[in-house]
Amino acid sequence: MSLRIVFFGTPEFASYCLEQIARSTHPVVGVVTVADKPKGRGKKISTSAVKQSAEKLNIPILQPLKLKDPDFLSALNTLKADVFVVVAFRMLPKVVWEMPIKGTFNLHASLLPQYRGAAPINWAIINGETQTGVTTFFIDDKIDTGEIILQQTQGIPPEYSAGDLHDRLKETGGELILETLDLIAQTSIPPTKTQNHKEELKKAPKLNKENTKINFNQPAEAIHNFIRGLSPYPVAYCYLNQKKLKVYKAHYKCTSDTAQPGKCEVENGFLKVYATDGYLCIEELQIEGKKRMASADFLRGYEHSKITTLD
């Protein structure tokens, strides 16, 4: 049995999943994504990655400003979908998610109930996890709390950045969505399990200016995880001589030979900065007003005597 699908999503992670579904036996009869908006200094109109994929696939597109708009709800209902699939989209009102006869399910980039929230990939790496995964679950009236349909684990190699894990999980997620669709198609009511709300839960809140600043008064490994967990976006940052310094990549060493956390110096083409139990060597960075570059390139154009502290 094939299922008629309406797909909800916005970023590249979601567009990859849409393209995988479009290659399956389940027809995508519509796509819902964010409205186009001006972006950047030139205010050029920007469209979502999901819209771009839908256009290439010739799938009808809906871009409502409000999800309870009567015209949108009418158009959505006209598509007669069996199931809605949601990947990296905003919270749906009940009037939307209860519409399809087979339900509405979401793909989340963690092993729920752990890392509910907007940035599960980033926080898994920041917290030094060695394993994460993806989950499909039926949407309910809360955020990331519904009945779990399927899960797939994914290891996190120690050198992975958030970008690396993002790319791996979108592939795993695309596969899990297809498995979920086939399961729903084959059964009148697919088996699910209730999320365990009794275990200690780690959260994945939205990233902002406050929680992406580096605190050097921590162990070197924790700072290293913080940097790779925010690379390549939104990027961990600190300040050098009151200029914002984004740090994309670093390696670290624990040692008894320590200095005041944040103290920095130049060593072997790297910007070396001390933590509480060792130091980090910054490999790639971006100083305010300049492009991203290797530390060696940055150091060739910066007066070394002015490099004393990062804060």
C-alpha cells in the first residue's frame, strides 16, 4: 500500500529527507515550508532548502504565514494525505496534526526522550556523547513527547563536528522515515512505545549568543567538545582584544603544566590557549571583520605581542 504524504520542513536536513521519500513508492502530494523572506545586506529573497527541492520535484508547495489560517487549512485538507511527515519545522497546532487518517509523525535527531529541543545534534557533541541517533514519533500537543515509532542509533566519533554528525544523521534519518512509512502502510495501527519520562533528561535548547560563548575556566576536553559541537554553525566564540573571535576547530592536550585559563600564546603556527587542566591549539578561526582562516594564516598578519588573553 502506498501512502499519500504531505511533507513539512525547512532546512537542508529536511530537504534531503524529502528527496528520499520522493524516490520511494509513497507519493508526496504537497510540501509545507516557511514563507520566502529577504536576507542579507542586499535583501535578496531567500527560499528554504525544502522549497528548492520541492520545485525540482514538481511538488505543490504551501507557504502559510499562520498555520491556523482557514485558507491554508482548506488547501491542506484538499490534498487528502494519509500521513503528514515533519522534519525540522515549527510546532504544529492540533487542527493540523490530527488531520490525516494515519496520523502525523516527526523525525527528531536524537534518541528520545533525550535531547528534546531545537539543537539536539549540537548538544549531544557539546556534552561529549559517544552515541546518539534518530527517532520517529507521532506528534501530540507537546514538544517531542509523542509515542515513539522507530529509533536508530548512530555513533559519534571523537573527531566529529556538528556538521559531520548533521550529515550522517540526515542519511540515517532519511532511511528511518522510509522504514516508518512502510510500517504505517503495512499496519492499521503501528506499534509504538511511550517515552520514558522518569529518567534524567538532557535538553537541547535553542542556541543563542549567551550559550555559545567559550568559558576557558573549564577542562580542555569540555572546551574542545564545545567548539566542535558548534562548528560550522553557529560557531563557538570568545574575544581577542575586544574583537569577536570565532573558533571552528581545535585540538587539545591535558597536562600538569598549566597557566591562567584564557592565557594564550603562539606556538608552532597555532593559537595556544590554556584551560584548567591543559590547553587547546586553535586550528581554524575567524576574527571580526575577516574571513575564516587557518590559525597560521591569521598569525602571519597579527602582531604576536598583542596576543595575551582570550576571554
